[in-house]
Amino acid sequence: MNEEPSTGRPVELRHLRAFLAVADELNITRAAARLRLTQPAVSRTLAALERHLGVRLVDRSTHHLALTADGVAFRDKAAAAVAAFDEALDSGRLRTWPLRLGHAWSAFGPYTTPLLRTWRERFPGTPLELLRIDDRTAGLARGEVDAALLRGPVDAPGLVTEVLFTEVRVAAVTADGPLAARPSLELADLADGPVVLNTVSGTTTVDLWPPHARPAATLTVGNTDDWLTAIAAGRGSGVSTTSTAELHPHAGVAYLPLDDAPGVPVLLARRDAPGHPKLPQLVSLAREIIARDPARRPPERAPGEPPR
């Protein structure tokens, strides 16, 4: 049940840090050890934050703590606020303000190196830091990066996305398996055996297959390295994009054309709020580099149509 928000003492950074520790650990004892505080101190701090917000952030009704729906929604906001505070007080970055570009896998595909090199030539005073973060928004929702290269639809509040180009899907199969000898594959060819799904990438789910022809079994992993390892070990096949094939070759994995699968949009995402001053230049340069490649063009937008 929601409570009336408190109008007493304001929320301090310690309240947010305590909540984030509890949200990560889902255990007061471990959260207290991480913060080097006592358990009662962490409990009091969390309770004070809940009173101020007027909502329950943590469900204490069971033996194991769990975040409430309000707690899940507040976690990313709290993380972004703490990250912004820590960033502002980082003395090593006071004179240079790096532009942090996150990605969960494959970065900008074949355009990654041209983007980094051209940026360094044009904007030597603003380092472009490419960070791999195994998270669906590559750390953007948590405030760990200023922008992110993402693939497929992203359902996260407070983000603005712009489609840069569309990648072709490919099948990834065990290199010495029977499917590897085929010139190309269809989704139905993969459905007969287990399919390895990377929950972080989010671009391949069972919904890619028709309802009457879903995979016989699935195996879930949390990053690209585990995805490749599982396929190489013969535990299943997978579906990804041409960038994965180009940037993540693996001796135990064969990439083949997938004839009947739709493409995957590559997005440049940012928070719907004032951000790094060089974000417009990043978008412009990304589109410029794509335009140099006649094989891939950015999607057409009607005049006046806002970014999606």
C-alpha cells in the first residue's frame, strides 16, 4: 500500500546507495557488509527513503527480500543519480569530459573502427570511450554511459532511440555439425533442436518463429561469450546478425545465411534529458560513416519526422 510522501528531511546520497546495495544483494546482511554499516542502520536508511517517497521499494513479507514494482522502477533512476554524482566528482575527468558509448555486443559492427578513428581525428579533446556492458540498455538506463548502440526494440522508459541501419540475421551452428554443411538455412531448420538465446542481446526470442513452429527447446545465456561457447559445444544453434559473424569469429561456430528471418535495427540510444554536449556530433558522424558504405543506407525519414 502506498504511503503519504514525507516532507521531512531530504533524501541524501546515502539513502540511494543503501537502496542500491539492497537491490543488488536482496539481503540486508550482505548489503550492510558491502556498505560497511550495521544491519539496523541499513534498514533504517531504507525505511527513511520509503517514507520520503511514500511507496514500498522492498517486499519484506517473505524470507527472501524482493523489489516491489515501485522498487524496480526506482532502481534505474537511483543508479543514474548516483552515477552522475560520482562522475561529477571524478577529479580525473574535470578537464576532459569523455563521451561514454555503451554496447552489449558487436558495438557498431563493421563501422566500429572507422567511428573511433574519425572521432579521435575530429574531436581530440573529447575521448570517445566504447564500453561493453552486459545489460539490455548497455548501462544507459543506469547512467553508466551517455549513449548506447543497441539492437532490436528496447522497452525502457526515458530513452530516445534513432535507427541507424538494419543488419541481416545469420544462423550460428556447431562447426562440425550437420547444419554447417548447408549453403543456407531457414528458421525451421533450427527449430528441430535446442536454440541458444542470449537474454542480454534481446534480439532473438521464440517469437521469431511462427507459433506452430517454435523451437523444440531453448537454452538461456547472459552474454555473447557464453552464447558462442554453448553453440561450439553442440548444445544448440543460435540466431544473430552479420556483425556478430564479423566481430566474433569462433573456431567451433559456423555462421550461415538465414533466408527467412527479418533484419535487426541498430539503434543509437540516449536518455530523454540533457546529456553530453557532443551527442549531436556522435549521431552526425555515425550517419556519415554509414553513408560512405553504398551497401548499407540509413532508413529514410519523412521531412519533419522525429527520431524514434
